[in-house]
Amino acid sequence: MNFSLTQIPERTQKPRNAGITMVMDKGLSIREAENTAETGAEYIDIIKLGFGTSMVTPRLKDKISVYRNAGIPVYLGGTLFEAFYVRNMLDAYQSLLDDLGLRHLEISDGSIDIPSDEKCELIRRFAKNYKVLSEVGSKDTEKIIPPYKWIEMMNAEIEAGSWKVIAEARESGTVGIFRGSGEVRSGLVEEILTKISQEDIIWEAPKKAQQVWFIKLYGCNVSLGNIAPNEILALEALRIGLRGDSFTFFLDGEHPKPGRKPGDLRI
């Protein structure tokens, strides 16, 4: 940080296990990737090359090198994993990861149905050599997963070897843990956190209002994903109470504690 202020919450430092910011690159150019890395490397914990964009990205290896040289791990979107899976090409997918020098991958079933037992076996297979992020939730707006099922799936995938489980919201923030309007399914989130540790979850929260909701209730070190490259510094300012939406969160002893429930917050 460039200067000091009192009553600024303490952020975890990289490499972080909590307070992760996962950024979605949906097709930045090399120059844009360089600018993103220059501006945000201190605050970006991992970058996802969204859905299947890596297949059509010019100079893909050069872009990955830009991020790697800035100390930012990269992984390919879960939709691409599903595309290889549904074609029975997982050996080719693993070869692709190794050719690109990637050590993280996402295992998801948001666009197709993979039986839970089989998904966990895939996690166990890849967790031997990679850091696995597994995504829970569906991209289908009509498919509503009850809270007990979210908990059951998250527990199983963590036990199978997932480094983090990602709570699905898409880049639009209108499915999974959010309603079609973008409103947080607060009861679902609260119920998940009765059984799953906050540190094991990355909440996809692409919209500012969603980010505000999580930070207000769970503090500056809640892990958030699907952040737009041009919102990295804005999110970091939001996390530490230096944006109008979060200005009062950390003043006068009102710092939300990890695991604090919504009814406990006095704002």
C-alpha cells in the first residue's frame, strides 16, 4: 500500500489460502494481460482463462508466460474440461496442461451431468499432480440444487482432494448461489457455511453488490471469483473499506469476524 490509515482490516498475504481473488480473463490481448499483471499482480491470486477461450486465444503460451512471470497461476475454464471429458479425451487434456506448464485445473459439471462418484474419482486422479479447483452448481437457470446437496457435493469433493471448491454463479452472477436477478441466495450460503469451512470455498461474485454482500458479512478475507480484470483494484479497495459501499464496515470495531453470521453484524 502507498500510505497508512488506521482501522484498515488486515489482508492475508500471497500466497493466500483465504481472501483469494480469482480473476476471469475472457479474451484479453497480450498487451492487456501485461497491463493487468502490472497493475494487479499483488492482488490477483489466480487467473482463469474463461470457458473455452484458451482454444481460440492467439499466442496462448505467450499470454500464460505474462501471468506466470508476474507470479500469477493460470488455469483453464471448467467448460473446456467438460468439452474434453464428454469427448473421452482426458489424456489429451492432461497432455495439454503439461504442454502449457499449468499446475492448476478446474473440474466442473456445470454444462453436463457427471455422477458425483465419477467426479470425485476425477478429482482424485488429477489431484495427484495438480491443484484442483472443483466447481459445484449448475449453469442451468432452471436447475435448483437444494442446500443439503450443495453441502454433500462440496464435502465429497474436498475429501477427494480439491484445493478449493468454487460456488457456481457464471460470469453473469445469475445462477447457482444467486437468483436470476443477481440477488444472493442468502439462506443457501448460510447453510453451506454451517458445514463447510469458509477457507475451502471461492464464491463466484462478478457483480459489485454481490461482493459487498460477502465482504459485509464475512470480512475482507472472503475468497471471491470471476472478478473482471478492470475491477481488481476496485475490489481490493472494497475489501478494506475504501469504497463508499464498504466505507463503514471496518470503523469503530465493526470489523466482521470470519464466520460471523448475518444476524450478528451491527452496521
